[in-house]
Amino acid sequence: MLGVSNKQQTNATNIPVVFNMANFLVSSVHDMKNSVSMLICGLDKVLTSAEAVHLSTHAELVQMNHEAKRINNRLIQLLTLYKLGQKIYPFDPQSICLDDFLRTTVAQYAQLLKFHGIHLEVHVHPDLYWYFDEDLISGVIGNALNNAVRHAHHHIVISASECEGKLTLRVEDDGDGYPVELLEGNGNVMQSVNFHGGSTGLGLYFSAMVAHMHRNHGSRGELHLENGGSLQGACFVLHLP
């Protein structure tokens, strides 16, 4: 986590001052998140106005809105990981209707999907309920959808089902699939870090941490990446006990 130790400094009166770099960074991230959230609200208002489709910059605004939301999600993940590391995150599993949950999550990507011409299907039984932390799992599925939108050609499928006493959430696309080196990591998400390629691995690390937090009767959640599935592309698979 933000493992930066405290440092002592002195002020003008030579009184030692404790400077906590971790708290400083967290406060800065929180401030940035608030600013990005305001930017997103402004872009959403413009894009939902009746005249939006007639703007010459409509395509650029849609992409800008998506990137702003992606940055906001990353900042939220950083703050959440910090709280988890400090053991102050209010973990709150509740009984959630998967049909409502998935459709609410997908609705946030409606404009972007339309812009890229991607068809998205949701497969879930309307009576399927499961216990999990809604905010955390929403972040995980949102991260998977972001990745799918970036790499899909025309089609994405998101599904939820119960199998052998576990909930399985799948996000599949018809893109070129995950790179071989990532799949060969055997679940070690930190092997996805590639600073030259622009991948920090934050999304996968966050998803794996969230999966492991969900435990029941000695079993814990798991994250799997694979290629193939119904669309012969990348498959993001989350199992929750």
C-alpha cells in the first residue's frame, strides 16, 4: 500500500513536526477525485442535452467522458486499497439482486457502447440473489467492462450464474483475447505490470483483492482470466462463495 514512513521536520520555531506522506497522498488523491467527479457531471449534462448529437465535438466529448470516468475509477480504487490496507474499509456484504445490479452497472456505459457500435448482452436469471459488497463488486465489474470496451470488436456478454455453491460473474468480449504472458501468470496479477506499455496492473490487483475479501464457510473468492468462451475472446471470470 502507500508504505511511506512518517518523517520529522522542524518549523520556524524548531519544534518537530510529524509529516505523514501517506496521509498527504491520500488527501491529494481524494481532492483529485472530487475535481474529476465535477468534470464528469459537467460532461454528462452536455451529453444528455437535446442538442448534444449535433455538436461537432460530440465524438470527442463521449471519449473524454469515458476517460474521465476511467480516471475517477482508478482514484477510487487507490483510495479503497489504502483503506483496506489500513483495515478501515467498511466491508458490507448484502443480499443483492444480480439482474438489477448488472443492468445498473451496464447502463453507465450506454453512450460509450453506442459510440463504438458495440452490442452488449446481459444474461442473468431475474431471481438470482447473492451476498457481496455492492460497491466493491461494482468496481470490479466496471473495470472488466472498461477493458472489454477497449478491446471488443462488436460484441460483449456479461453474465451471472450459480454453480456448485458459488456465484460466477463473467465479462466476455469478441476481441483478440488476453496476451499469453498474462495468462501464464497463474493468477499472479502483478505480472501484468508493464510500465513501458502503460499497464500498472492496478485494475487486476484491485479485483483480486476484492475477490479474496469475500469468504464463506472456508472458501474465498477467486479471479480467473482466460481466452475463449462464447465469443472466443477475453473472459474475465469472478467466483464468489
